[in-house]
Amino acid sequence: QISRVRVGMERIMMFFVTFLFSTTMLVRGDYIFKMRFLTYVNPNSLDVNGDICDPGDVSNRQCDSKFNFCLREYDYSRTQRSHCPFGKFESGEVGEDNIDLTSSDSIGTLSNPLLFENSRNWMGSFQLLIAVRDRDTLSSDDLVDRFYIDEFLSPNQEITSTYTGQDSTHHDVNITLTLTVVCAENYYGADCSVFCKAKDDFTGHYTCDEDGEKVCLEGFTNPGSNCVQIDTCKPVCNPEGGSCDTIGNCVCNIGWTEGNCDVAVCSPECVP
């Protein structure tokens, strides 16, 4: 009777621990999209209409370039420019028409790389909309050009490429960027939706592999139950007569007894 109760309590405890403390699961993901600004060139100092940015300044007709960045769904409509569900930033004035930020940690008032942090699953692709404007102090800022960058990207993959402006037919504006996406800490998988946080306490004893799967620490087993089960019983259990509990003791099945559950108990019909 005592053995039956112990087995029952052991099963309840294992179910409770697995249900309450399981930390490898599919959840709403968490990722960071990184954009490193390398270079920007507007070779003719023209705006989107083909006009010189500063015609009144004979000594310097270059554009005073500022940038707007918008992250959104792949191949999104180019007429819907205010739609930026995954983040948007404005740089302020960065420089003129020949900008090199390869070794810089800032893009005007922004960090370089620029980080778009999102608590959602990574979608596998994106559109990065970049608008370049000429900052004017006496009138509204003039549009220089826009870039619509559509790419497919997997976590930890990196793209470095030069893109050409697409709203103007009057000049050849280009920007060079390095783009990558990483899963946030404790998130894994192709869409960063697998959550796994290493444990070494009463709730579990494991690390996480590169896919977010649990790997039991030495001396523990059963990843499906957070590796709370001792790997080897002392003494070793008779597999027919019992099983090992989470602290390394043999728990005998009904009809078996002794320390390692290897002695069968006679039924009432047993005749000596």
C-alpha cells in the first residue's frame, strides 16, 4: 500500500513540475533586426525632382541629408509610406552627399547599427523603407529619394549590399548597408519562437542547444520533464519491479519490495 502511494505521488509531482516549469515551448517570439549604415552617395547633389538641393548657395550646393527608416512587411505597397509596424526612426541631419559611417557608431542622433527590437515571431522577410531628405531651415525639407529594400533573411544570416534609390529617375543615389536579424536572448528557431532558458535548480537541470532543445546536465535525464529525473538510481532499480524517482530512490511497483524492488511479494493465494 505504501509503495502504491509513493508511485502515485511521484507521478503527480512529475506531471506538476513538467506542466508548471517547462521552459522549452513555442511562444510569441522575440527578435532584433540590425541595420548597419555603411555609406551613402548622391553624386549630383540633386533632389527627387532633379533640382539642385541648395541653388542659392554657390559655394556649397550639396544636400543636408537626413534619413527616415521604416521596417515593415515584405513587398508592402509603396504608396503606404506611413505603415511601419515593426519600428521607425528619424536620424536628423547626418551629413551631405558623400557619407561614410563604416567606422561610426552613430547615424546622426541614432545608434549604428540601428536596432529594431520586436516581441513577435520573425517573419523571414522584410521591407526596409528609407527616405532621404534635404534639411532646410527656411522651408520644408525636400525629398531626395526613397529606397524600398525587400529581402529574405534567416536568423544570424547577414547581407551586405548597395541599393539604388527608386523614386527618382534624375540621378543615381545609392546606400550601402549590412542587414542581419538575431533571436533575442533565450529565443531560438527559424522564426525565434522557441523559448528555452537554461536551468540548474529544483525546476530543471539542463542547457539549451542551438535549436532551443534542452540538453540534460550530467547525472540527469528525461528532457521532456526538464531533466529533473536522476540519471542513475542508487541502488539500481530492477526495471520490472520499480522505477527511479527524481532524487535517485527506487520506487517499487505493486507486488515488489526490498531496496531495489527485486523481491516479489506473494499474493494472498500463495501457498507456502
